[in-house]
Amino acid sequence: MTLKQDIIDARHATYAQQIEVLRRTLMANQELWHVLDILPDGCWVGAGAVMQNVWNCLDDRPWNEGLKDIDILYFDEEDLSSDAEQTRACELQAIYDSNPLTGHTRFELDVVNVARVHVWYEQIFGKRIKPYTSVAHSVSSWPTLCSMIAVNREKEEFNIIAPVGLYDMYCGLVRPNKLLITKDIYIEKVTRWKHVWPWITVLDWDADTSDLFCSV
């Protein structure tokens, strides 16, 4: 059985089985698994690097096609300064750059201390938000349910944050999480995704999705 078929079958699998399929999918992506291997404890890879690679596998596309960078998340409420975040970003990029995977793509790491998102969010997006209390808290506010996923490999264990499960990602079902995102931003995002993966199902912003919400 192929990895692609495993992903298709995962749509009807248990949550534990879905996690195992995701682990094997990401492990097959040598570049991304390498990033997970070298990141220090407390750092998570999230959103597009996970979801888009599952969709790329379903489309028989190369790993990481369309991926501009890799989102790295961590939580440090002791120092909310931009300087500290930038220092951390430089440290992680240096770790990554000093451990190259020969013959593979090099990515920029987009490093965010989620503990300080509230400091700058209003200035950029025009909405005041409360401080996040953890990486998981941050993930729960991401703009689409299918992308609300973060993973890491602490102590060689595969760990996952998926507040609403993995069903949407495996099915290519896109529906908005309206906690923070606006309708315009949602439309812009899903229009771009639909162009790359025409087979995905995009729910309208105004659709009633209450009966579709799943959690674990």
C-alpha cells in the first residue's frame, strides 16, 4: 500500500491511526523531518509545512512544492521583546544552516514567540487580542481548521497539537476559524489554495459549519 493510499484511508481512521500516518508522511519528507530532528525542545513546526505536504503527497507533487518557508513556534513569556525573538530566530536558523542536508532545499525559518503575538497583532491586523498562554492556545486561533496543526520531535517522540483533529486536512476540507481571521483574508487564502490544489473543498465564509466541527 502506498503512502498516498494511507493518507486517503486515514480519512476514516481513528485519531491514533491518523497521527501515525502523519508521522510516516512527514518522515518520508527528508527535508522537513531533518528540521524536526535538529530543532531544540519547545519548538514546533506548524501550519503549511504540515498541511501542504500532505496535500502535495495526495497530488503526487514533490515534497515542499509551494513552501516558501517553515513556521517555527515557541513560547517564552519571560522576555516579550522583539530583540529576544530575533535572537532566537537567528539561533535556530544557525542550527539549521550548520546542519545541511546534502542535495536538498534550504529553507528560511519563520520563527515566532507566540507569547508576544498580542504585542504586535493589533498594529498589523487592527484587532486587539489577549496574550496566548501556550503554543497550543495559539494554534487554536489559526485561520482555517485544516491548518490548525503543529508538530515536533522532543526526546525522539513525535508530538502533535491538533485542536480540531486531522480530518479536515486529510479530506482537503477548508472551513474558516472566525476567531481572528476576516472574510477578506479567508477568501484570499482559500483562492490561492484552490488554484494550487483544485480538488479541495472550500466552504463559503457564511456557510453554517457548526455541525461539521470536530474535536479530539
